[in-house]
Amino acid sequence: MLFTSLGFAVFLPIVFLLYWLLPHRVRWVFLLAASLWFYSGWSAAFLLTLGYAVLVSYGAGLWLEHMRPGRGKKALLALAVCLSLCPLLVFKYLGFFSRTLAAGLSLLAIPVQPLTLRLLQPVGISFYTFQTVGYEIDVYRGRVKAERHLGFYALFVAFFPQLVSGPIGRADKLLPQLRAERRFDYAAASYGLRRMVWGFFKKMVIADHLAAYVNAVYGDLSACGGMALLLAAALFSVEIYCDFSGYSDIALGCGKLLGIDLAENFQCPYLSGSLRQFWARWHISLSTWFRDYVYIPLGGSRVSPARHDLNLMATFLLSGLWHGADWSFVVWGGMHGLARVGEDRLGLARRESRSGVLRALRVLGVFVFTSAAWVFFRADTLHDACFVLGHMFRGLSSPGVYLREGAAFFSAHLAVSKKILAAALALLAAYDWASLRTDVLLWLDRQRWWLRYGAYLLVGLTTLLCHYHGDVSFIYFQF
């Protein structure tokens, strides 16, 4: 069930009303049932992999808590993590590893047919798998107590706002909230609803319209001029940000409606002056997951410079592979890893620019680099990515023709007025810039009623009247 679907527009108000009308002792039952119903909207069969993830990690948590520290406990943790990762490896990576092995053996003149399984990857499997693995490690470390109530633990994993695309929840933050008795808070619910509206605006007005253009370019690269390719690379950066942060806004808003605070997942990443800052603001729940469960256990920064570089590279390569079972995602992760290593070695991440011009240039540099890296993320193959990067300045020797051809292609594949899109992008930029200093939605609460409700009405009506009518899912559903 998509957040942007008519079904969800019916589902959420029913869940909201019944949740607050029911007594506290049965709310978790209702919320768990609603979450499973929500997930089964894609396929009832997906409930099997979700149930497997819940049972394995639940049992592992109880067992780990009762074991004494030592090799036996480490072995049990390793077994639990491997068992939890098994479905992800089978559904997402088996084909990739098989093709890679077959290609490697063919170089040695050993013909091997890659193993091919026609399996439909369960939606959100990467997210809830990492959530359960994080729980197992936290129990092993003694950071949290193992949850003894299977129902509450199942709700922790399956809670519908975050189930499909995060934020990846932590047991110490989310489980106590699911257990706590709470009363309806009008201010929190109102904030959540406004946060959802802003998320819908980013997704349906900006991301989906940009996707129509970007998809047209990547669908027929050879037919595109250099300017069209350059625009597609830059606009995909905005598309994926509005798509994923829009989903996160909707998820956090849903949580607020039910009295649950989910983790923030984005904090104006394209206003970052370094890649280190970018990754502290982009997909925060995943970045902190890799930091806490991969980077720090490898030694983090408390090792030799060479070992630290290897730790960074390993973390980013694994992050790339998490996003997709293809070498293009590995290259994307490797690019960020190399750039982070270079940034640390040159001390760029620690240098603060006092000049406004220098700060702006650093922000622009981060955007240019991430946009170039996103090409490998978006392209269907490595060859396509190299084609885009190698041809985006083709024809620049004739600037007039270069610009006219790009503008014509852009206009032909844009399903909304360029003025409306430009205004939406300007509003997004203003919102993010202001968010560095304050919570814009809370700031609006303190303004005059006509300004406050005028802003809500403008964003809401624009979303209803100008949303893209094509079939566009959320990008991160595929992960």
C-alpha cells in the first residue's frame, strides 16, 4: 500500500480513529494487525519473510541475554546475524553473486552458467532486516534488554509507517514508546499532519514530475543531447532527495498522529559544506547504523591513518551494496568512500569557511560531486552511467544550440508548468535553508493566522491540483 494511494487515504484515518478510541491494553494488537494488513497490500506472501525476521531475532535476543560473555556468546551472535541475513542474501544478492562468480570463472576459461532464481524481492526487506540485526547486536552489547513480549517485538519490526523504507528504528528508542500508555495530543497530531502534507508536496509535486523527465532521459540515452543528460543528472539529485525525504516526512507524520516519535532521517543534506556533513544529514538512520555496527567495530578512527582509510572504504562499499545488487551501486559507494578518505586526509571536513562565498562554493562542490555519483546510482548499467558522464557536455562548443536543445527536451517531457515547478523548487530551497536554524512548521505556528493557514492552503492545494498522474512508486522501495 503506497502512502500516495487512495487506499492509504482510507486506511490511515480508520487506523487513527480506532487507535485512539480503543483502550491502551489492546492498542498494540490493533496496531500490529493494521501494520500486517498494510504490508500484505503488496503480497500476503511477504508476511512469511517478515515473520521469519521477527521470530529469528526475537529468539536470538532472549538467548543472547541469558548467555555469559565469551566465545560462545560471540558465536551465537554470529549465527543469529547470519540467519537474519539469509533471506536478504537469497532474495537480493544470490543472483548478483552468481553472475559475478560466473563472469570471473569465464575469464579463466571455465564456463559456468549463473544460478537464476525467479523470486520476487519482498518490499522493505533491507530495512527491517537491518533493524532486527541492530536489535540483536544491541542485546549482545547489553545496550537494551531483550523484549520478552513477542507481540510488542513484532510491532517494533512491523510498525507500518517505517516498515517499508525506514527510518530504521532502534530498540532503545522505539520499544518503550510502543509500550507506553499515552493520551491523544492535539499539538503532536496537528504537527504530524502538517509534516505529512509537506512530505506529500515534496513527493507528488517535485519528485514525481522530475522523475518523468529523468526516466525519459535514462530510457533513451542515445536520443538525448548533452544538456538533456546534464539536466537529468542534476535533477535526479533533487528527485531522489524529495522522493525519499518526502517518504520520511510522511512516515514521521504518521508516527506523530499515533503518538510515536520516529527518528529524523534528513536534515538539509544539500546545504552541507563537506561530504562528512552530507552523510551526517542524508538517510541518517542508515548512516548511523553503518557507523555503529560496521565502522566503529572495525576500529573507526582510533587506528592508524591507513587502517582508518580502509574502514571508511569498507563501510561505504557495504553501504553501496546495501542499496542494490549491482556493480554500479558498488562504484557509487566506492566514489563516496574515496572522496571521504581524500577529504579527511586533506582536512577539508574540519575546516570551516568564514567567507560566505567560500561556504557557498563548498556547498556547490558537494552537490556537484553527489550528482555525479548519483548517475551510477540511477543508471541501469555501468555502461549507461559512463555514457551520461562522458556525453553531458557534448555540443557545449555551440552554447546556444546546447541550451536550446536541452530546454526543448525538458519542456517536452515535463507534465507541469515550468513556473509551478520553479516555484516549488524555490519553496523547497527556502524551507531547507530556514530549517538549518529552526523548525519551520513550529515557526509557522507562531505567525499570524492568515499567514499560517495561507501557507498550509497553498501547499495542500498545489499538491492536490498539480500532482503527477503517472504511476510512480517511491525509489527506496526497491531496496
